[in-house]
Amino acid sequence: HALKMIEDGASIIDIGGESTRPGASPVSVEEEIRRVVPVVSELAKHPVILSIDTSEPAVIRAAVEAGAHIWNDVRALTRPHALQTAAELNIPIIIMHMRGEPTTMNHLDQYTDVTEDVIAELKQRVKAAINAGVLPENILIDPGFGFAKNAQQNLKLLQEFYKLNVMGYPILSALSRKRFIGEALGGVDAQQRAIGSVTAHLLSIQQGACMVRAHDVKAMSDAIKLWQAMQMS
């Protein structure tokens, strides 16, 4: 599957051994390593950047040793020893906004202003990372579409995505096939959200996103090529 994504235009492959969907059950560190490391070892033979979707320091250490390049942490380095590990590894780290855990986050979507609150909470985690020794040039941010946010909040966050630029860090937009896209399209299931996902990602790119996490790679790659051609015209 990863090789097909590379063929379709992906420059980064994001590998995770634990689901973070709402209500998802946790996986042991040992099982996560068992799932992730063999994939990393194989893909490290190919000219592609490897991102690891994990919150566990032991998993990212094993993955980096096998050839991974980026740490994508949905829990924003809140697990024990995560901050120290990020500083020691000295690799790019994606700090995502979420409240609680996948099992509890849907009940934690109370915001005064979702965009401003997300920015404020991301700033706290970035500050903690820098205080622990993480280099500012290694930090990327992700507003966490779908994590502790309801449909209307996700739409507002997308509408005001440009405000994230105030933080001064590269921004990942990861909203591919999210539930709120399905709701906006009238309740369609995940497999029918490709066009909505590409559209939403382009809206975030226009507002400053430098990286998008997409399931429908060929469609997304073609859309970005068109957008880039327009920019250079």
C-alpha cells in the first residue's frame, strides 16, 4: 500500500501501529513496535520520508533506529519521557492538538473560541518542548481536526486555518475522510469523502498548510500540482 502511495505522488509515508479514532482501544508498546518496525525497515530501502504516528518514546526510538525520520505525536509529547526523547532524537516532531484520549476526547469539545483556544493550547505544548531542549526548527504543528472537536468546530477551524500562521511553525493539515466532511456532504461514508477531503485540504493549503495527510494520494497530488501551476502562472 505504501509503495502505491509513493507511486501516486506521496513524498512522506505516515506509519502508525495504533488507531486514534474516537473510541479506539489502546495497544501495548510491544505490539505497536511489532506492527511498525518491520514496515519502517522495508520502506527505508526506498527514497521516501517516513513519519511515525505514535505517542510512545520506545516506539519512536525503535522506528528511528530502523530508518524513520519524523515523529508525529497526536498527544503532543505528553507521555512520560516523551519530551526528553524528542530532544535527544533531534528529529522533526509534529505536535498535534487534542484533549484527553481517543476514548474521552468527544466529550471535551467545549471551547470559548475553537481556533484561538487551539492556538493557545498548542503554544503551551510547543513551549514545553522547547524548554525540554527540542529545537524550534524541528517543530511542526497540527490543529487536530476531528480530535475533541465537533463538526461545526472543525468547519470553523478550517475557515480560520490561516490564524495558525501566527505561531510561526510549519503546519500539517490532516483532515482526510474526517467525519465532519461526511456530515457536510449529507452523511456519506468514509470511502465517499475523497473529493470533499481534497477540497478541504486545498482550502488549508491556500491558508498556509505546508503538508497534508491524505488517504486519496493520487487525487490530492493532482490537485496540488494544479494549485502550484496556478501559483506560478
